[in-house]
Amino acid sequence: MKNNIKETIVTVCLIAIAILLLNPFHFWMPDMMVMAMLAFALVIFGIFASFILREKVFDERDIIHRTLAGRNAFLAGATILMLSIVIEGYSHSVDPWLVIALIAMIIVKITTRIWSDKNL
């Protein structure tokens, strides 16, 4: 896995940019800085997605590892979105993007499962 170091660096950069976009210390973020960081986050995410799309399967263990990673990522994302929806529901102002993201994840998961059961 010669790309392992590249993938790790890209992943750490993506996480760092995401955390900085939250502006946890409220000490920066003029509009121009936010726009530049959003563009950088988009580029880094594109690189990260390309690593995922170029993964190669070598044997049955790789298939199991990819399946487990995908399942855990889906459950983590869906859990966080569901908790966010519930928490915002208590304040009676649920952000529609949370619901849209959760629905999209579920539809893609089910559609991919049906397609792979038919075609693979």
C-alpha cells in the first residue's frame, strides 16, 4: 500500500480543515478566509474521494475490510445525523440539510444493495 501515507495525510488535512471551519476558538474567519478554506476543503475532499474510488480488491479479506469500513462509516454518519435531527427537534428548528443528507444516505445504501444483489 504505497498510497497509505498519502491517504493518511489527505485524511488528516480534511479533518483539520473541517475542524477549522467550525471556528472553535472564534478568533478568525473573515469572509475571504472562509471562502478560501471552503475551496481548499472541497479540493481535499475530492482527493480523498478519489482514493476511495481507486481502491483495489486483492482477496476476500479486502472485500470484508471494505464492507466493514463502509458499514461502520454509514452507521456513524447516520447516527450523527439522527442525533442532530433529534437535538434540533427539541428546539423546533430542524435544519432541512440534516434530513436531506440522512435520506440521501439511506436511499443510496438501499439502492446500491439492491443493485449489487441483482448484478454481482
